[in-house]
Amino acid sequence: MMGVKRNLDAAGLSANASSITEDEAQLYDRQIRLWGMDCQKRLRAAKILVIGLNGLGAEVVKNLTLSGVKSITIVDDTKIKPSDFCAQFFIAGSESGKNRAEASKAAIQELNPNVEIIIDTEPISSKPTQFFAGFQAVFATDCPLNILIKVNKACRENSVLFYCGDAWGFYGYGFLDLLDFTYTSVVKKGKEPNEEVNKIGKLEFCPLGSALGAKVGAGLNRKVNNVFFLLHVMNVYRETNKNQYPLPESCETDIEALQKTRSTVSKALNLDEARLTDDMLRNVFGELSPVCAAVGGVLANEIVKGISRQGKPLCNFFLFDGDNCVGAVESVLVKS
């Protein structure tokens, strides 16, 4: 257990780092019963950075605000557009053209007045590497791949936990880079229900760029989940189409572009193009609230586990297929 404690102290997240008031103990009573007072104290000391407040970002922010972290800094320079109203529930009643994060602040704060909500409307690309050192965990969404890789690198240089994800229509994903991660888990000992012991576990993660650079025969399983294939297609599509995902209003045109992108990606990954059907491509338009809720709930829970170091984290991709209502974990670990 000493190794875990040293890691937590170094991050400013020891169990004694932040006291819990009597009012907070009552407010968080149910989750304290679930994961314990020490975990809640570490959450109370945690500063989280969220990049992008689309539908998925809103779900992650909602869950972390309710969990009782110390502060959430939201970096988002995006203006509200009509498609945001489909899944971003914090902006209900706002007008298009307003900053997405600023329009959301009051509704977020209402969820939990004990959590400090900080809004930053500057582009994340303008932030220096040392900016990320002020946080224990970073979650990024609605960003092009080059920005995700840049933020991931900055987090690694500052020993900060990195998470990212996105949702497209029926599908979504989450990615974790927790560096060299030590955690505790409760395992049964003996046949009696109450015979349990804490077990220390270790996992080694890799950066997003390394994981996405894997090909079949070189770090990638040929039977990898089809949503992983789709993740590549969506990243390439965004990179080559004005930094935006396919739009519902231009569905037919975008389908043709997606098909061409599918061919390019399948060759690059050495995967069979037929695995990503036209039906899947027709179901990637816009953000759907149920998909954002499913993926955002998993990612927020993983952030809580990362901060508390209680429970084995997912390693390292969570892939959600809403068409079949299935979530899968894929480990794509490549040495950087």
C-alpha cells in the first residue's frame, strides 16, 4: 500500500489532502457508502480540466460535478450551433452564437455549489505545456486528433491522467492514458462473503498517438472491434473536412466522403473494408443523448477511479456500439 500512498501524495491527493465538512458528508452520503471516505477526500482535493463542452463533455461534467471534486475548469472556445441542442442539456434556453461553456456555467453550478466551476474561452491550442500541471486529470472531447495528441503529450510531461472521447450518432469511444498506474482493488479471500483483502495492481498505458498508430500484425488484433475502425475513419474525416464531423444536413454528400475515407483507412490498418458497412456510416451523424450518457457515464467513472486509485481501470479503449447496445474494452498497447 505504501507505493500507492506515495503516488497519491505526489499528486496532492492523499486522504488527508482535503477535509470533508459535516454538510458535505451528508450530501455525498450515498457515494461515501459506495467508495469510502478516503476516496471522497481525494475527489474533494481534485482539480479537473475538461476540454470541449459538447453533449459528451456535458455528461462528463455533470457526473464529476455531482461526485464532489474540488474544481472543474472548462476550456471551450466554441459558439453554440443548432446541433448542440440535440445532446448538450446545459444550454437549454440559450441562443445560438453564445459561447457554449459560458452559457452552461449557471446550470452546471446549480448541480453542486460546493464545486468551483471555471470557464476559459481561449483555444486549447494556445495553452503552454505547464498549464496542464495544475490538474490531476484532463478529459478532452470535440477536438481534432492533432490536438488530442498534443494535450496527451503535455499531460505525460506533467504526470497528469489523460482521458478523451467522442460520440457520433449510435457510436462512441473513450481512451485512457494513465501512465504507469498503481491501484488497489478488493478481492475475495476464502469462501465467506466478508472475507476480502485489498490487492495492489499495476498497469502500463501508452499515448493515444502510439495506440492509433498500431496496424494489424504490428500491435493491432485483426479481430479488433469495428468501432475502433470507425474511430480512425472519423478522425481522418474530421482532419480533411474543415475540422468537423459529418453533418445531418449534408448526409448524402458526407456519406460519399465517409466511404472514400473508409477505403483509405482500411488500407492503412490492413483491415477488411467490408467490416465497416454503409449502414454503420449512415448512423454516425450528430450526437445522440443516450449514447453521450452511456459513454460519458463510463468515462466519468473511470476518472473517479483514476483520482482515487480504487478499482482496476479500463485499459485502454472503451468502444460503444449503440446499434447493438454493446460496450467493449479493447487493449491496444504500443510502446512509445
